[in-house]
Amino acid sequence: MKTFILDVVAASILLTLPYGAACAENQILDEIIVRGQQESPNEESLSINEVRESPARDMGEALKQIEGISYVRKGAIANDVVLRGFQKDNINVLVDGVRLHGACPSRMDPPSFHYDFAEIEQVKVIKGPYDLTNPGGLGGMIDAQTKRPGAGLGGDVNLSYGDWNSINAAGIASYGTDAFDGLLGYAYKYSDVPTSGDGKRLTEIYPATSPSRYTSSAIDSKAYEINTGWGKFAVNPTGNSRSEISYTYQDADHVLYPYLKMDADYDRTHRMNWTYRIRKISALLQDLKLQVYWDTVDHLMDDRLRVTSQTSPRLYSMQTDAKTQVYGVKLNAALAVGPGTLKTGLDYYNRNWDAVNRRAMYLAYRDLAMIPDAAIDNLGMFAEYELLPGSRFSLKGGLRGDLTQAEAHKTNTLVAAGTTRAFADVSANLQLTFTPVKGLDIFTGLARGTRTPDQQELYLDVPVMMPSATSNYWHGNKDLNSTVNHQADLGAKYSTDRFYVNASVFYSDLQDYINFYQIPATFEKSYQNIHATMWGAELGSQIALDDDLFLRGSLSYVEARNESAGRSLSEIPPLRGTVSLRYDTGTYFFEALENLAREQDRVDSGLNETPTAGWATTDIKGGLNYHGISLIVGIANLFDKQYFSHLSYARDPFQSGFKVPENGRNVYVAMGYKF
Ligand SMILES: [Cu+2]
């Protein structure tokens, strides 16, 4: 393996030298132009090339490069995306517009865990409740867009290898003509347990007295092993129409979560998506798209790798067997009306969620309807009008209405089978972009976003025999209301071909924000509607200096308050920033990146959340790009710093009680070949 890598390095350098200057123009300049001139100040994007250069294990981790995005870390993989402090169902995390939900009630498998990098071309981010084409997403939307096959025969092979035997291998083959195209892909990911800056494995964070500590044989086991296979096939019956069907199967095996008291035995995911699209049907009807999708996840977790399992009559003392399924249909149209475009659509989805918990001792492994096979049905429609850009003012606004029903199909101690709730929600926004001089865009937005409570927040039930300070009764609240977010955004972006700077500020007033809390004077935790406010700001800039040097910097800040209780909200990321300097000729590059985070001392005292210290780490990387071949060598956390992200400690349920440190120094090599 090592000699092979060295051979490739040597061959690539020899091939490259005579051509260095010729291929100079330059992906980074293209990125500056896209970010500076093609995206609104409240939009961001991440290309798959940027992901490939990073040591990120999954999309949740890779997206932290974007201002305003951070992630919850539970172990070596399966990081959960956080956008401006908004988590979970407060944001929509989609793939090609498909709604996808994880099965685990502890979010071991967030949506972004269920697709592989290699499936994705780029990720689009909208900050704030400005997407009306999907229900929910009151904090924003993250949509991963999958690769589309090009003309002729094509392929893409990627292999990365790094410390802790971490492997990420993927291959795609595609073929396309005018009439049809298709692709097939396969990806394999594996890693042993990473070590943090103190030299200890993530499985060694527990004291010797903790019953949740890993058994001696599990400490050195693999951290995860994931196989993903997918295919996409499309026909173009006429020059203006296209029908596309895609299917993905993912099998994740033995995924460790030191953040929790259990680990995943497996996650098995099916994703299917079919679309039919016709453009330019008439002068009025510009675009018509029908989409039908289905996905399902089967997740099993237990404590068989922990000391808690060792005295139990079965392999495990606690287990959760969870299944979820989403299917939906969307019909969207774009019409040329007056001086602009009217977009309108009708959509429906059904999300079912069933989690069965089994525990030893007094529960005698009885089946408990932790999430009582509960369904959410949502029917919505929207209309949005956009004045064609080109003048100094561009205006966009719209309205969306949703009718939602939640129903439990099983009985638990909280609800009886057949219990239903109904919700009616209205979302709306108005966005104005003013361009006083070329290159300067000023964005203002006013929006109302909503989201309904999910099955877990409504109907969850995890009884304990004797609730205590260390063993709380965790349950849902079937009387929760939908959250309504009234948000204002102000942003300014200035750009030229070689430079952009983007600054944005937002303020959110959240009525009926769904907050996880300790019920006073009890040993119970549940969800409550509170009045909350959030505000924050982001700053991003990228500059092409002379001599192929590029400077990039970012800052993200958010502050969130529980106004009902007069204290901070839990799990809010601290002030963060990055600064990087890159030398990039278009053929080869070298980059040094500094990551910085301040202390987070705005914590939720009601949940006994504790402050997290600030930190700074350094990453370096360098590489070559030549005629479709790329080679990257990087060192993340160069100085092997021991540090913690604030979002690395689970409160409840099945909390382990320990923070998961970030990875220590790790070296990685990534190779790619595209034809
Ligand atoms: Cu789980």
C-alpha cells in the first residue's frame, strides 16, 4: 500500500512538472466567483472537491467548513449537522429534495449519515426559513444533490487511507447519450477507533468504575464499517423532458457511539427516488416536475460491548430496535407570469417511526413501545413569486400552508393506540436584494417558518422502575404545539472576480420552541413549548492574492435564550472561526488552516450543562491535480491537541455522562481518478 502511494506520488510529480504553469487557471477562482456572484447572501454551497480534500468521515463533519454550520459528535462517524444553532427537525436535511429521517431515537443515524460522499456532487444550504418548497425547516435547509451522469463513458475512483486504518474507497461508472444515461456506484468505509490528543482511544474515555465502559475486547474493535451501493438510470424521451430513477442501499455495521450507553449493531437503509420533469411546455408553463420517493432505515442498538451487558441473561441488558419509513410525492410547477416567475407546488409525505426498547431487570426484556409505531402525515402547498433579477432590485416572496396529523398506532404508558394530533401551519417570507452598484448585494429577508413536533417529542416513553437523579424517566409531551419562527435577516456581499466578503446577521423569535428540559422537582425529562430567541452573525471571505496565494477566513456566532426561563438554551455552538492560506497553481497546492473556537459558557443550567473550554488547532494539506488525477496528503490536528467540541455530550436518554474528545493528530492520503 505504502509503496504504491509513493509510486503514484513520484509518477504524478514527474508528469506534472513540465505542465505546471499551463493548467494554472484555477478551481479556487471558480469557487470565489460562485460564492461571490452566483449565491445570495443567505445561501452557501460545498462542492465534493472540498469534501475530498478534508479528513471528514461523513457529510455532517465536512459541512463544518461552511460559516454557520457545526455538528454534534457522538463517536468516530455519524456527525449530526447543526445550522446556526438549529438542530434536528428544526432544519431540513434532504437528498435531491427527498425527506429522509434516521431511525434511532438518540440520533445515532442522522439524515446526513445515510448517503455517501461519492453519491454527491454538491451540497446547497439555505440559512433561515426561506425554502417554501418543503414543510418544516424553520432554521434552514441543507440539500445534498447527487451526481448526474455525463455524456459518453465516465468514471470516478477515490481512495483515501489514514491513521487508525481509516479507509474510504468509492468507485462510480457512468454512461450517457442524448436519449438515456445511467450510473452505478459503490463505496466502502472503515475505521478502527480513533485516538484523541491525549493518546487514548475514544473507547477509553470512561473511568474504570463506570458501568458503561467498553469491555476489554471492545476497546480495540472497529469504530464502523459501512458499505453503500447505488444506481441511477434516466431517459430523456424528448429534448425537454427527463425521467430519472435512483436507488441506494447502505449497510452500516458495528458503529461505536462513546457519547451514548449503547452502540449500533447495524443500520440498513434503502432510498428510492423517481422524478419526471418537462421544461418549456408552453410560454406560460416553464417547468413541471413530479417526484415520488421512498426510504426506510432499520436500526438496532444495544450495550453488548459495554460492561453493563456482562451480568445479563442475554447478550445485552438494553436494546432498542428501531425502524422508520418515509414516502412522499411532490408536484412542482414554474409559470411565467407578468415580469417574473410563479413557482407553485403540492406535496404530501408520510413518516412512520417505530422503536421498541427491551431492558433486563424488572422490565424482564418486555417489549416497550418507546416510540409507539407513530405516523406523521403532511399535506402542503405553496406559491412563490420572483421578479426576474437583472434590475437593481430583486424581489421574492411566497406563502405555504401545511396540514399535519400525528397518530400513535401502539399503546405505551403515555398514549393509547389511536391517539391523534392535528396541526395547521402557515409559513411565508419576503426577500429583497438590492444591488446599488455592481458587485454589491444587500439582502433583507422577513420570514415566518414553522415545524410540527415529531413522534418522539409527542409520544416517546422510556419508563424506569425507580426514577432518580441518575436515572430519569424520559417521555414525550402529547400536548406540544408547532414551533413558529419569526425571523429577520440582513446580509451584504461584495465581490469581484478575485475576492468576496459576505456578512450576515439574523434574529429569530421562536414561539413554542420545543425545548428538552428537566421537569422541576421530579426525576423526569420531557419536552415543553417555550418562548425562545436566537440571534447570530456570520462572516466569510475569500481573496485571491498575487503569486497564486489565496486567503480565506470565516467567523460564526450564535446566541440563544430560553426567554420563558431566563437562561441560555442548551447545545449552542460557541464563537468559531477559521483562517487559511493556500498556495494553488491549479496543478498543485499547499494549504495551512487554523481552526479556532472560543469557550462556551452560555449553558443551560436547567439541564446541568457545563461550559466547554476554547481551543485552536492546525491542519495542513498539499496535493496535485493533473488530467483527472488528484493526490492529497494532509495532517489534521498537526500539534495533536486534546480538545472538545461543545456539542459532544449527550444529556439524555442513555447519556453516557462523558464528553467525546475530538481526534488527535492524523495523517491521511487521498487519491482520485476521474475520466
Ligand atoms: Cu441508536
